[in-house]
Amino acid sequence: MIDVQEIRKDFPILERQVNGKQLIYLDNAATSQKPRCVIQALQSYYEGYNANIHRGIHTLSEEATSAYEGVREKVREFIDAPESRCVIFTRNATEALNLIAYSWGRTNILPGDEIVLSAMEHHSNLVPWQLLAAERGAKLVYLELTPDGLIDLEQAAAVIGPRTKVVAVTMMSNVLGTITPVRELGNLAHARGALLIVDGAQGVPHLKTSVSELGCDFLVFSCHKMLGPTGVGILWGRAELLEAMPPFLSGGDMISAVWRDRVRFNELPYKFEAGTPNIADVIATGSAIDYLQKLGMDNIRAHEIDLTGYALGRLSEIPDATVYGPGDATCRGGVISFNFADVHPHDIGQILNDAGIAIRAGHHCCQPLMRDLKVTGTARASFYIYNTKEEIDLFLDALQEADRVMGHVACR
Amino acid sequence: MIDVQEIRKDFPILERQVNGKQLIYLDNAATSQKPRCVIQALQSYYEGYNANIHRGIHTLSEEATSAYEGVREKVREFIDAPESRCVIFTRNATEALNLIAYSWGRTNILPGDEIVLSAMEHHSNLVPWQLLAAERGAKLVYLELTPDGLIDLEQAAAVIGPRTKVVAVTMMSNVLGTITPVRELGNLAHARGALLIVDGAQGVPHLKTSVSELGCDFLVFSCHKMLGPTGVGILWGRAELLEAMPPFLSGGDMISAVWRDRVRFNELPYKFEAGTPNIADVIATGSAIDYLQKLGMDNIRAHEIDLTGYALGRLSEIPDATVYGPGDATCRGGVISFNFADVHPHDIGQILNDAGIAIRAGHHCCQPLMRDLKVTGTARASFYIYNTKEEIDLFLDALQEADRVMGHVACR
Amino acid sequence: MSLADDLYRETILDHYHHPRNQGELVAPTVKSEGVNPLCGDEITVYISVDSNSIADIKLDAHGCSINMASGSMMSEAVKGQSLEQAVKTASIFKNMMLGGSQEVILPEELEDLEALQGVKKYPVRIKCALLPWNTLLEAIEQARSQDGASDNI
Amino acid sequence: MSLADDLYRETILDHYHHPRNQGELVAPTVKSEGVNPLCGDEITVYISVDSNSIADIKLDAHGCSINMASGSMMSEAVKGQSLEQAVKTASIFKNMMLGGSQEVILPEELEDLEALQGVKKYPVRIKCALLPWNTLLEAIEQARSQDGASDNI
Ligand SMILES: Cc1ncc(COP(=O)(O)O)c(C=O)c1O
Ligand SMILES: Cc1ncc(COP(=O)(O)O)c(C=O)c1O
């Protein structure tokens, strides 16, 4: 188990007061807070060895290059991938998904092909496929959920068919917390000769991840959700796929030779990293990974199961609260979406904020799922390594207060 | 005039030693160093109000959103643009150029159209157009340089013709220092109904910039070259153009409504900013702009003319040095590319580094220009606000030392 | 008084719990839809226009308390007003919401709307309060252009 | 001795100023091109192979001192060697350059190459030193596959 009180000392923002109350940060599915070592890594870089990388012969550039490339290796290890040249740095998970949709998608998706998504995809793993499908005359097909918010594997086996070219699913839902049976879907996809793309934006920060165990062909995630700075996403892909794909963004650094009328592209991973990268933030991402590895992803998971189980239990005692997603904390992540009586999620969010508690309210970039749930939005509390049961208690107390403020809507 | 000694105190990295010598940083065209206020802005953000933006109702998210959107307004003012909704944050200048080539280019460039570039473009303002031209059956046409490295306006008037759809030029060459006559080229382009795209990666950090005075339709630049952190580029475009363009990257935040099978896009600027932005670095970019504005762009320019004139004068006294680009410091920026006798630029760079001096050596992402100059590469020293004449003297002393180390190649 | 109690003043909660003029008009002159992309809240404004006045107005609104209350108060304020007056009322309200932080005193007939001033402290929620009004303004513009009466603007 | 003097040892400068085996072969068995994308340096290696040995080798090289010197020394070291020996020489050299920081002692006939060890301190320049060797290895591979003799590898 991890020592939360020790961890909290590493996060300067947790000392902050909001509306005169100690901050309780339960918006981790949107972005996580950052430990001092990550902030420090940025400072050390800018104060000590800031330089453009790869082509520089001077000491600062050599130091920056080796720190930047060192993180590629750390990421490789973190996701248990065979080769670091298959790790591509992007701006965020969204850009990584677009890279796949443009570069792999535009070369491989043909009219009549089917692209399979789940009913709980984030807009970032939905809109790029919609646009691709529209451009290519391909079709989107959805994996449906069971009433308790799990992927319906029987329906999946029925819709992943001979026309399926790719199955793109989230590793963990940012609304329901549902953990997707990625391996099973991969087997279904591969049996049809289709690829499996995993959106790890919610999964990778919270679950020990091995691309070979997942059996996926592409994995994307965002470092700002796993203690890293904003501005860094990761794309990992199988070498054969990445090698066969045309570049996406073009310009400096991704070339090996340029003439006025033609170009020879650089090898992996540079082929996919055009222009000056986000050097500082990639380097600081290395510190975030070190921090997570030191805690141990299994320990983090155990802590989150503990918190989630506790919160689900306490919420079940509140008669007017509706909780979405699986009831069993061991098959879901620490993301709890709920509604409370007739109080609009926006109002819940506002009233909790008065108590210093940060949650999210709205559609969570999952409007199709909201329609399926027949709500315009939900309130959402999401946990990470520094959250405690005491915080969950305070959160639930404040929730009851919402009922009072709003004039006991619950009992209308 | 600016007070360089005062300015130097704001840049912690300038206290660094390299190989036992005080760092002399003359690689500013690759990336600039960062003042303490920029580094501090990152720290304050992560320690004080880190949160995902736009959809959050809690205090941290409101603070982050208003800081992030505040920088959009600062950028608007900095480039004297009419509306901040036409300022789009990208990862770097390269991505901004790709955005134009994909979104505007794919909708507007037809077979037989001509895309006009200059002979001194950076790969980032060349390869995206090459790929677009190849895809669309369009043709690249080049603006040639006069022997002293200026755009040949007569030839420009001849080649910008009825088939020209777009003229894309750098505002200032990152090799020759040449300042492009943007306004004149804009007139030529607009007379033909073509657009003018300005790559301001080198220009905007050093020259007072007004999009209306430039008369351009799009302007792109990279904040890491103007005291800002890595990971932030800017695209500015005319509202009518941006409104008519389809989105480029898709996903969260750039939508106003999503269904399983269709989507309604968000308005400007959000339409072009998909996924979690690089929030911290955009906010820190605001501090960089404040810093530049406080010094005054005209004062910065005066300082750089002073340094450049001095360096050109001193270099002209070294018989074996060949300097590329215009000889007059008032029509060029502080980027000096040179070769020294038969010493390869790589060797020059290495030997200068032993003296703590950081310059760049190579093709500077301008291989076609290198071929025109009949060299495989050049050495390049580039200046910014914190550089001094004393540093230039030390740089030139070290250059003479290169001759000794390499066995007096000059006199072979 | 807690922060929340200042925001959720009694008038607001009253309109929220008992929103006025909810529903649809069967044969409206125009119908206009608005959405807040940040939270997904939606509203449809129906107006029937008679001799350049808002003879009837109904709202089909699904949103938070601020959105609902603002719409409900709006429907009461503009019902019966001329299109010109309604545009003016909207601009008085928008000025109040987007103006500085001081409390504004509104004309007596718009008194209820003053309760929404607590929202000014919450930039995100200002959009919630404005949504019904912006949607109304679009409806009025549509009505005028249908009428060929755009020269009245 | 300054840092630079340690890097640019006399042997290196000698090979740089007087590179051996420069030029083209008129009818080489194979010709292989290499480029360093970071700096644009280019090299073409020509070899003519006779009974599985490098009968002749020429380089058309345009590069920095390290690149030029490394190529020049390479051409002397492998000229006359069997393809197999040349591959071994290349791997001895690459191991030296990519291995740890200690000084390595090479067999007498490769002595000159020891001078390149100063480069190990400069990661960027290791690529300069390796470029001729990697290009040679490609040439050898081509020669073998042309010969159908790839079973010899
Ligand atoms: C003229 C010019 N254009 C474009 C770029 C590309 O900028 P970035 O690498 O930040 O995308 C550069 C920077 O190297 C440049 O000098
Ligand atoms: C499941 C899921 N996918 C994708 C994303 C997009 O991540 P980003 O905004 O960092 O690109 C998110 C984050 O909101 C997410 O939760």
C-alpha cells in the first residue's frame, strides 16, 4: 500500500485554500496534479540546459537531447514495449489519435469498411473516426454496454465482423470508470484481421500497462493525467505499422534529406515528430514516470480500489444519488459519475466548490454516452494517489449541503 | 536602448559554466533562453491553480481558463491583430503550417495550381507544401535570391502569376538573416488573388510585428524562440479564412455537439484546438510576451542591429571567413551564417563549445538553400537580447583558435 | 450567508422550482435553439409575434438552476413587450451580467433579474445566465427578417 | 592539452588533411551511399570485391574532420581484407566507439583508429565517426547478396 500522507507532501498545490477551505481535488480524470519533482525538472531544464535538440553540437544541446531521448526509453519501459523507437511524442492523446486516423486511416480505410467504437468513447476517440468514415465512405459501428456499464462481449462478437478494419476503444471510461476487456476485444479484432487501438488516456495513469499483454496495435495516452506537465501525449504503435505509415506532420527533424522538389523521410521515431518538440515537458514527464514507478502501479491500483469501493458504498447510502457504471470497484477505475436528486450537475459542482471541493460537471466529452444514459450531464468525482477517505467524507457531506441550498429539490 | 547587464540577471542559465568557461549562448535562432519570470509562471501554475480548462466549474479551472484565454488576448495585441478569436495555439510553428496546409490547402489547392515559396525556406515551410502539391497535382515555384541574399523582387513579380494560389515565405531567414519584403510580396500575391502566408518563426521574436501592416493572410510562429517555453506555437489567420476552413485535429473541446454519427463544430478559436491544450506553457508564454513588451520590440531591434553590425564588421577582418547573407545589418536579423577556411562547421562548433560558446553547425533545416550556396552546411551564430559585444569578441577569438587546432587548414 | 446561498437567492430558486412559461407554442412565429457547448445545456425559445410585439413566449429548457431561472424571468419580462423593447431589456440584462462587479439597480419591472447578479462572481456560469437571452435575440432577429422588417432594427 | 587538442589528435588531422583512398572506382562491385541527417554529411563507398576480399576501396566523402579521418583510416584498415575480416574490423571499431569510456587497445594493424577514441566524449560526433563504417557494412551486404553468397554471413 502507498503512504498517502507522505505522497501529499510532494504536491505543493494540495496546500492551497479555495474559498477559505483546504482544496480537495477530485477532478483527476480531467488532469492530475503534479509532484514537486516534476515542477523541479522543468526548472532545472530551463535554468540549466535549455537548448534545441538533435542537431546541436554544443553541450546544452547534447544534454537536452540525451535527457529527451532518455524519456523515450522510460516510456518504453513503463508500457512494456519492445522498442523505444516506436514511442512517439505528441501534444496529447487527442493528437495521437488524429495521427493514427490521418496517417494509418487515410491509407487503409476504404469505402464500406467498418470502424468499431464503444458507446462510451471520449469525443477524441470518436470524432476523428467520424470524419475519417465520412471522408472514406466507411461506417461506424458501436459496441454497446450492459445495464451495469460493462462492454457487452456477446454483442461485440456479433458486430466485429469481416468488414471490420479497426476496433478503437478506451482502456477505461472517463465517465463510468468501466475497465474495458481489451484483450478479449483484441482477439475478436485480430481474428477478423482488424487492428486494435487502445485509448489509454484514463487507463495508463491508473493501471499497470503492458502493450504486449494488452495485445493492442496502437496505444495512446496523455501525460498530464499521470502527474506529468501539460503538452505531452504518447503514441505507441507496432513497428511494422509505423514503418509502413506515411508521415503526418511534416517539416524540420522528420526528414533525412530535402530537395526543392522531393524529400526523404527520417527513420522512426523522428518521422513522426516534426518541428521543435516540447522538450522541457517531455523531460519532466520522465520525472512523473519515475515517481509512479517508485510507488508501483499495483500499489496505486490497490489504493484506488480501496477509495472507490469506499465512495461507492457511501454513495449507495444516499437515497437520491444515482451512480453510473459498474458497482464493483475491482472492475472499474476511480472515476465516479453521479447525479443527485434533481440538482443539476452544474449546481452540484458550484456548491461543492464553495466547500473547496473540485469535481467536474457536464458531458465529460462523451455526449453520445450521455444520450444513452438519458441525462444532459453528470457530476463526476475522480481519485488519484493523493486522495483520502477523509476527503471522500467531506465530499459527501458537502453533497448533502447541496440539497439544502437548492431548497430540498430531492423531496419536491 | 536596452540595458543588457540588467537583462542578463533575469536569465539564470547565463550563470552556467560549460567546460569550465562561462556559457556564451549564440544559438538563439534554434531556441532562446528563458527569463526567470517565465520559469516562475510555470511553477506558480503547477503549485497554485493547475486544472483542465473550459469545462470546469471549480475555482482552479476558472483561474486556469482565464489565465489561458488572457494570453490569447496578449498575443493578439503583440501581433496587432483585430480579434483574439483568430489566435490559435498549436505545438510549434511547424504544426501551425501543417494546419494551414491540411485544412486550407486540402480544400483550396487544385491540380495545376502553383504554390510559391522562397529559396530560403525552412523545411517546415517547405515539406508540407511539397506533400500537398504531390497529393493535389499542384506545382511548387521558387522565389530566387540575389547574390547578396535578398529576395529578387523582379523575379518574384514574374513568377507570381495567374496560377498562383498561395505565397508562403519566411519573415526572416534562419540562415541568411535576410528580412523578407513581406508587404511587397503580399501585394503581388493579392493582385493575383493568392494568399500570403508568413512564417514568422524567426521574424516575430525580433521584429515588431503587425499583421495588418504585413498585409498577410496567415502568420505562424513558435514561442520557444521568443523567451517562451517549448511546446507552444501560434497560428493567426483572417477570420473569414479560419471560419471557412474545416477543422484539422478533432476530438474534445473543438465540438459544440456530438452524436454517434455526426458532429457540430465549435466556434473560433476552439474549432482548431482539439484536446487538452498545453495550458501551463501557454500561460508562461504570456509572461514571455510581457517581458518582450516591457523591453519594447523597437529597442530589441536596435540592440540586435548594433550587435549584428559589429559582428559583421569584425568577421570581415578575418580573411578566411565567408559570411552568407546581406552585408547591411539594417536589412537583416542577428543570424550570421559563415564558414571559416576549410574547417568543417561541425569542427568549428565543437571547438567553440570547448570555449563555452554555443553556436549551431549544419544545414539549419534549409537543405535546398545549402545546395544553392554550394555548401553542405554552415556555422551559425545568432543573437538575442542578452548577448553583448564582449561575447562576440570572445566568439571570434575562439574561431581563430579553431584554425590552430585544425592544423592551420586555412593556410594549406 | 454562505457563498452558495448568495448565488442561489430565493428568487432564483423559486423560478428554478417553478419555471414560468415552460412548454411549446403550437404555431410560433419563430423557434430558436441554443446550446452551451461547455456543459451541453439546451434551450428552445418559441415566440409568437403580433404587430411587432411578443404576444406569447414559451421555453423548452433543460439546464442548471441559473439557466432555468434566467430563462423563466426573461419570459416574464419580455412577454407583451415590443420586439424593440425586448431587445433593450436583453441589453440591459447583458450589460448587468458582463459589466463590472458592482450591484446594479434595474427598473422596477425587471427587479427579479437583479437576483442573478450573484452569478457575476462565477465567470463560467455567466454563460448559463446568458443562454436564454442570446437565444431570444436570435429568435427576434429571425422574426424580423421573416417579416422583411429588418429595417426596423 | 586543451579539450579540442585531445579530440583532434595528430593522427586524425593527418588523415583529415591527407585523406587516403579518396575518389571513385570506375567499375566497383558495389557502391553504397550514406548520409548523416543531422548535419547533412554524405559519403559514397566504392568497393571492388575479388574472391570474397576487398581488392580495392575508394571513398567520395564530404564531411567533418572526424567523418573524413574515420573513413580514411577505415579504407586503409580494410583494403585487402576478406569480407569476413572487414566485418570483424568494423565490429571491433564500433564496439570501441559505442562501448564504455575506458581507452581500448586495438590490434597493431588498427592502431591508427585508437586516435578516434577522443570522440567518445562527444555523443553527437560518434555518428560522424560511424558513418563510413555503416556505409561500408551496407556495401559488403550488397556485395554478398549480389554474389548469392549470403550463406557466408
Ligand atoms: C524560419 C523558420 N521556420 C520554421 C521553424 C520551425 O519552428 P518549430 O521547430 O518551432 O516548429 C523554424 C525554427 O527552426 C525557423 O527558423
Ligand atoms: C478516455 C479519454 N480519451 C481521450 C482523452 C483526451 O485526452 P487529451 O485531452 O489529453 O488529448 C481523455 C481526456 O479527457 C479521456 O478521458
